[in-house]
Amino acid sequence: MYQRQPDAWGAEAAARGRRGGQRIVHAGEIATPAEIAECLGITEGEDGAV
């Protein structure tokens, strides 16, 4: 079974006796800028998730 790995924020919060978490406040697609496309090995302007 898949076990989630703790993230840095959650681990830091737990070390302080607190509870951390994240919340997605926006998701969508944009045309990929040249610098990002190069890093990902895709074509500039290709849709990418944000």
C-alpha cells in the first residue's frame, strides 16, 4: 500500500507539536513559458497545469 511521505512544512509543524497542511486555492492551465518548457522538455506555448 502507498504511504505518504511527510513534506517539509508538515514535518516542521509536527516537530513543534502542531499540525500542518496545504489547501489548493487555484488550479488551471496556462501556455508554458519558454524557460519552463525547456526545463520540462516540452514545446513553448504547450498547455501546462498550474
